Amino acid sequence: MVGIEFFGLTEKGLRDRNEDALLTMTVGDMHVFAVAEGMGGPNEGPSAAQVAAEALRSGGGVAGGTLVGTLEELMSRAERALYSLDAENSGIEPPAVAMAVAILSPDGRCVVSSPGSRKVFFLARERKNTYEEKNPEGQSHFTLYDPGAGMHEATLPPGFLVLCSDGITDFVPDSRIQEIVAERGDDLEDTCRKIVSEAFQNGSDDNLTIVLVRRPEQ
């Protein structure tokens, strides 16, 4: 995929501990992204989300088959890692993780797995003549598509792929995320920090995690 860019950010916010984790990984010519939200597990050491994300990272060598097959194998590795974590820490709340994952191929094809709505969504840039009519000042306009829960195959359009945790989506509406991306999307780090900051200012009392992926115009 020519010119793909990405940035991820996770903050503990008001929580004592960050139970979220993120992954941005390139394996050969494929990209793997994940946002994991964990609960349970031991109070010391890596969180359940960190264990799941590390299982994806260490399993990156499986990339090379179909996108769906690769994603299924990576998710299976994460499940086995959580099972082992539970077996090694009897008597504690069982670890559980809600994880949004996306795998992108060089030609723009992707497969995403989402635990629910507003976890993974696409922001497709509108055609130039369309958004110039709507935005005479030249600001880009994006159409949001949320594939919802489950596994979905798609083609990443010119624009953005967003993965984020409840600490953000429960406190920043889709329309505002679109506005921030339109205003600041040329700087991915600045965009992520602005979205996280706004969620915190809006009262987020959860961990805050976001991964932002950009595919430029071809």
C-alpha cells in the first residue's frame, strides 16, 4: 500500500492503571493494527489487554496467507494467551479482552474484526468536486462507515481507518471525530492527541486509546 501512515496513542486517563493496549505492526508488506480493552487478570504485571496485544505481535510471522486466515490465526493466539494467563493466576477475576483488529494488504484490501459498534470505522474522503461544493474554504469532508460487530472484508478507501476504545467513543461523537480529522488529519499524532484530549475534557473516566491509519489519494 503506497504511502500508508499510522499513529497510535494510549493514555490511562483518570484510572490508576491502563487496562488498554494498542498494536501497530508491519510484517512484510502487510500492516496489523489493534486496540484492546481488558478487564480482570492479575493486578501486577502486564494487563490482559497487553497480553493479548503481545500475542498478536509475536504471531505476526503467520502473515502471508489470506487476510481472513491470518486474522483468525492471530485472534486464536490471543485467546490462547489469555487462557494461559487465567490458568497461571487461579483465584482472580478471569481475564477478558474486547479487541478491534485490522489487517491491511498492499493493494488496499483489508479485513477488520470489531467487538461492537463504534470500535472500528472508515472515514472515506469525498470526491474533490463534491466536498469543494460543500466546503468552499477547501476543508476536506469525510463519509463515515461503521461495519459493526464481527469480521468484515473491505477495501480501505482514500481517507482514514480509526480504531478506538470506549474511553473515546463514549465521550466524543462521530461527527466531532470527523471534524477533528478534517482539521488536523495531515498530522496523525496531533489528530490522535486532540481526540484523546477532547474525550478527557468531556468527562471520560476510562482509559483512552486510538489508532489512526491514513491512506492518501492515489
